[in-house]
Amino acid sequence: MLDADLAELYEVPTKRLNEAVKRNRDRFPEDFMFQLSKEELANWRSQIATSNPSTKMGLRRPPYVFTEHGVAMLSSVYSIVKHLIDPPPKPQRKMGFRDREKEGDDEYTD
């Protein structure tokens, strides 16, 4: 599966997915993931150009291709990728008595 397809599946930009993979490179040996050669990329483009005109063909670099094992490993890295894109919200601090006094809340004063 191509990196762009997986990025779409995980709802993250391809660039972010590839960055997360590069940071976890030791988890992706050659039999899990590889990058298309220039010759393979040219062949791939010629096959897709006629069958799917909406595919973006202006790639700056050859895409990464993930094998079945690479896709499985990526699922463990997925939570890291998603966290980089959508960090969890910070917990909000509950207002205490002193905070209410500062805001001028007279509910507790008589």
C-alpha cells in the first residue's frame, strides 16, 4: 500500500505519516517498507495516468510502499502520528473559591 493511501486511511497528511515512520525507522525493516525507485515510479505513473486522471502525479519524491507487515506495524505507530496531528486537549482546571472571589462572584459572600 502506498504512503498516500495509508495517510488518507488514517486521516493525516502524507508528510506527517512519513515523518513518524522516519522517527521509528528501526520498526520498519526492508521487508516491511521500501521506497519506489525512479524507474518503478515512472512505470507506476504510466500505468495510473490512463486509468485514474484524478491521482496526483506531481510527486516530489518516490512514494513509500508498505507491505502487509509494514501496514500492521504502522497501526502501532498510528497513535503517535494521530497525537502529533491532533494533540489531546489540556484538562481544564476547576474554579476554586479564591478564583470566584477574584472574578467578583458574590454567591459565597453574604
